[in-house]
Amino acid sequence: MDFFDAVAYSFKNLAKRSLRSWLTIIGLVIGVIAIVVILSISEGVNREINTQMSAFGADMMFVYPISSIEEMMSGGSMSMLRTSGKLYQEDVDDIKSIAGVKEVARAMFSRASLSFKGKNVSAMVYPMDSKAFDMYGSYMQVASGRYYKESEKNVAFFGYKAATETFGKDKVEVGSVVQINGKNYRVVGIQKEIGGMAGSSDDYNIYLPFDDGRKLFEGQLLPDEVGLIYVQIGEGFNVDKVKDSIERKLAANHRVKMDDLDFSVITSAQIMEIVGTVLLSVQLVLAAITLIASVVGAIGIANTMFMNVLERIKEIGILKAVGARQGDILFLFLTESVIIGLAGGIIGLILGAIVLQVLQDTFAIPVFLRQRIIAFVFIFSVGVGLLAGLLPAWRAAKMDPVEALMYE
């Protein structure tokens, strides 16, 4: 039987049972949409996090007291009630003296009460050395105004969403005066929106000069205590070796053993590794969902094809009686199942792309529909159709023509 005749014959038979065919296609379409959306979101998140984390640069590391990490995870403030896990000005000075360290900046964080145009809110405030902005590189940029100078007092630098969303319709602008814990601060700059998965929370931050800002939170830190330390490594130095030097120096300062540190030194590479591990876990879950979608789609196609074979036993006998070979019958039914799979793949891909656009426009979810995802969808759809139709087609091809002609 000619290839094109077989395809036309398959289309004709599917059209005769259009309701069943479309219900089967719809079942596969749902699975394909899920695959397209899940894989594209995974790819988009992966790309965006990698892009934003790379903006930090491989030369950055962060020194946190153990208690600071706990507080950050809980969204709270640093407390001087903690008796372990603290950093001090001595640590900052000693880190500066370590070979390979290019720059060091101090920071702390605390939740504060803000007031602007009669509206009172609570927000996270970061007293931070001004040189930290330069250390952040392209990750943080100025949208309007400027960064503050460390010598300035009563000035603030607002994250993009802190300026545009914190007080509802009242937008904070350069020159605005905002009360923080009852003290007036003049806004000298607004940060360019970082956006995305990694930077969305940083857009809500409010930064103050470290020495001036920490006065707002007297009682939370000891006089010479530092909340956390940003460290930038000089070009050509080994990050891991510098990290080891920092850990050993601070361990000696804190009188703790290397296997019982009360602080943590985290490099940009470690952050990327952690992110990679999380993304891998997510991708494994997505792979399981894809497998389930494959099984559901295959069962639907197989069920339809078995029904088609049962309803066309006499037709199969006639085809064999007029000279059709086993291979011809096998090809006819496999063509039908592949057509169902391909139709489900094409429709699912189109609808999946529409869903992705809606998610991106409405919820700002990062998505990226790569060519390899499109190729995978086509291979997946044809493969599911082929495998699901193989057994029904084989049974049809193996039928005895005499018994088939006598079937009622």
C-alpha cells in the first residue's frame, strides 16, 4: 500500500470516529501542556537565577554569624540576647589584613517602623557600608538619584519596590522624607528593579549608612558588633584558599574549633551549588510528572486503538482478502496512533505557549521555551503514539483473514 494512501486512509478512519479520536487527543493535549509549561518554567527559572547570581561575580563571599542566618530565615531582627554566633569590628579588621581580600563591607539588618504621608508600615532596613554597592557590581544599579556616602547622616537608599509599593499609591521619590523608627531620613536614591526569582526580595530593601543606621537599633547589637560582612576577593587569588584563611582567623578570634564554627563563610560558587541542587531536585520531580503524563497519554491512545481494532475486524479481513499484508495492516494502525499523538503534540504545544505567555504577562513568572523543548514535545508525542499503538496494531496484523471475515 502506498504511503500517502495509507495516511489518507488513516485520517478517514479517525474522522469516522471523530468524537473518540478528539477525546483521546484532548487527553494527550493536557499532558503536553503540562510538559511544556513545567519544562519552560524550569528552564526560565534556571536561566534567571544563573544570570542574577552571576551578576554577583565569583569574587564575592559573605560572612554570617550563625544566629544571623537563623534570624534571616525567620524574617526577624538581630538580637544582642544571643550569646553565640556574633561578628565584631575586630573580625572586619582581621579579614582586611588577609592576603587576597580586596574589599570588606559591614552590614546588619532589622525590621523597622516606617512612616510616610500618614501611612505606617513595617519593613526590613539594612544599615550597610556604601562600598558594598560597588562590591555588588551589576546586581545593584541606580534608577534615580545616587548611592549615599558613608559619611552622610539621615539619608536612605530605597529598593525599587520599597519605593513603589511599600506605601501603596504614595510613591517614595528622590528627595522624599521617610520616618524610620521615628527619625527622619531623606531619600537620596532609588535602586533599579532587580526583579526575577533571586532579586525580588532585595527590591524591597531599604539601605542606610552603616554607622548612622545602626544607631536606630541600639540595644540589638553590642557596641563593636557587626551584623554580617561582605568580602570581595582580589583578581588572581584562589577563593577557596582565601575562604579557608578567613575561617581560621575568625575561629582563632572566637576561640572555637574549625569543626564547630559559630559563623559561616559562603562563597558565590557555594550559593550557585546550592541553587543547582535545589533546581536538580525540582527537575527530578518534573521528570516524574512528565513520566506520569506519558503513561496517561499512552493508555488513552492504546484504549482508543484497541476499540478501533475490535470495531474493524471484518474490515481487516477484507483488506487481507484483497492482498493487504501483515505489514500493511500494522502500518495502517500505527499511522492512526501516530496521527493522534502528533495532533495532541501540536495542539498541546500551541496551547502550552499561550499558557506560558499568560503566566509571564500576568504573574511575571520567568519562562523560556527552548527549541529543544519543542523538539522533545514532538518526539514525545510521536513516541507515545507509536508505542501505545504498537500492540493493538500487531494484534490487527496477526488476525486470521478467514476468522476476521466470519466475525459478527
